[in-house]
Amino acid sequence: MKKVVGLIMSLVLLFGVLAGCSNSESSGEAKNDKKVDLKVWSFTDELKKPITTFEEKNGVKVELTIVPIADYPTKLKPVLESGVGAPDVFTGEIAFLKQWVNAGYWENLSQEPYNVNEVADNYVPYVFDLGKDEQGDVRALSWQTTPGGLFYKRSIAKEVLGTDDPKEIGEMLTSMDKVFEVSEKMKEKGYRMFPDEGSIRWFSQGDDPKPWVNENDELKLTDQKIEFLDYAKELRENSYTALAPEWSPSWFEAMDKPIKVKENGKETETEVFSYVLPTWGLHSVLKTNVEDSVGDWAVTSGPSPYFWGGTWLGVYNKSENKELAYDFVKMMTQDDEFLTDWAKETGDVLSYLPVTNEIKDDFSDEFLGGQNNYQFFLDQAKSIEPGIVTKYDQQLDTFYGNAVQEYVDGKKSKDEAIAEFYKKAQNAYPELKVPKK
């Protein structure tokens, strides 16, 4: 999950679902002339260290090819179809996961000799379920779970709300109405609740999340998603945000210091109270951009649970090294010793319950003032519904994010923004039943 910024900036706007994952410009990592025993492809550099561990434990050589996320699907598909130069193991990101589990390139891990269904209860349910194809067979596994939270500054919370306790702060944010009440209190003291309007997009699913497209191929813009337009507009009109777009320089700057905000021709200096980020956001975003406020942060829940990102991996179904390939997948997703060390070293929140149950009670993070964020995120993961993920999400999220932004910026009315969203969705996916607006 390192270097997450570069990968997301090219694809982001309010509803980007990319995540938890990273990119590197490297196209291959051959160490010497020794024969390669296993080839691995990924869009993220997070497998580098695990591969070194795997090589040392098994006396083999693994070649890692890293392809930037924007190019990954188009470069990977041809080699999987032809088999020429294809990897034995390859990863998938949540944005295109549902396409890949049904594409037939990953080995069926539910069958002999893998039989992963026998260990299904060892995983966070939504993570295990997302790796299944339409027939219910497991094609990919993930070692991580990526639920989200609301990270906030303890010092500002104490000043404005009278407490910095994560549980008490979370109780103040159990609905969007309450979020706006806290936002007003922040404004009165000279602070901004969020860096930008897109911060609340993850809460637009509400407590009853629904997929963009249902089983009848119908595109459904739920009441909660429509309300997001109004909430985003209200944030802007009431000056509850710092006008710092996600992944922009000002968005990062506001994590650690006051920034200047220009509204209606007037410039003011303000500080941002909170950022809405998932598990990997702590390690790959906040910790890499914060110096002065280390220890002044905490994480709590927002109006509804959500998850953002994640990396799955599986065995290429035409690999000639399936046994060794699965050994690597198994180490990454089921090896108690490796995963325990990995979690303690990286802080990655695991999906493999035998390990998380052993380590969750003793976790604490100095960056978060000693808070046990591990337990918090595992509790959040219990409420995640995997059925909301579809193969259309990445594109539809982008379309809707653009529509919301145009409405917030005053370029389109609410009805015009929704109509534009429907039009783009229909043009991109003619097979869908799209409402006429």
C-alpha cells in the first residue's frame, strides 16, 4: 500500500474506489541469472518483502513484475489469454476484482487439491466472499481487510467538543445530521470539518447499502446516493470544508498544518479536523505526510461502515507451477507465523482470523495516541456487505463523482447532474436498464 498517491490521482474524483493499494514504475525485478521458479505480477509493491521471505524459506527465485494500476488490466489480459510470459500468481484490486474472478484466468481454489472452502470460517466474511465467482467458487484470496473510519485531531476535538475519546466522538457522528452539527461547532471555532466535500461519499451508502446494478441489470440511484448531492452542496455552502480536493497538494498539507482557504474573494487560515480514510490510509497516507501532529490523531466511526480498496491474489489457471504458486498464496493468506510478523511490522489489518484473534487485544499505535485501531477496524469489518460490489463500480463511481462535483460547483442543477450521470452510464453500458431523467 505504499506510494498510494500516484496511483489514485489519475483516477480520482469524489467516488473513486481505488484503494488500499499502490503502484510502482518497475516492470520487473529479476535479481540475477538464476532460473526463475515463480513469476508474480502485481500493481503494487507491497509483495516485495513477502517474496523475499518466500524465497528464503523455500530456496527458490521469484520474479516480481509491477505494472502501474492504470495499465495493469490491459497489459495483464493478453498474456493471460496467450499464456506467453504469463505469471503463475497475479493480484487483483477491488476496482476490477469482480471482472477478474469471473474471467476464468484464476484457478478454482474451491476444488482439489486446494479446498479453501474448508477454511472459509478463518476469514473476515466479506473478504472471503469477494474472491468468489458467480458460481460461488473461490478464485482469489486476500490477506487484508480494509474497512474505513474517520481520523481526527485529538487536540481540536478536546477544544471544540470537550473530549478526544474515540467512542464519545463516534457517538457524536452517528448520522449525517449529527455530522453537520459537529461541523457547525468546528466552524464557530475557526476549523473545517473535512478537507473537501468528497470526504462524505463513503457514508452515502447509508446503513442499508445497495449495489449500483442489481441482478436484473437495473441501474439504481438510491435515495442515500441522491442525498449525497445535497450533503455535498451543504458542506460547500456552509464553509465546512477547506476546499482541498482529495489527493491535491493542499489536501496533504492540511493534515499537518493550517492552510489558507479563499472563499468569496476573502482568504482565511484554517485547520482541518478530520479525514475519512480506510485502514491503509493510516500507514500510507497520514503517517507518510504528518510530522508535527504525530500522536495527536485518533480514529472513530462515522454515520455508517464502509470499506475502501484491498488486494486479492490467486493462481493462474494455466500455470505450470501451480503447487509452488499456491504455496505463495497460502503463505500470504494463511501462514500464522508470516502473517503475525507482517501485521506487527506493517500494521496491515488482516482478514485471517486465527492471527487477528491472537494479536488484536495488544495492538496500539503511537501515531494514534496509543489507540488500539486494530480492534476498531475489525469491529467495523463485521458490518460490511460484500454484495454491493459489482464490475461496474469503478466507472459509475467516477461518473457520479463528476456529477456531484458539477452540482457542488454550481455548473449544473441537481436534476441536470443526475441526468448527465444517467446519460454517461447508458453510453458506457448499453446493456444496463438506466432510468430516463
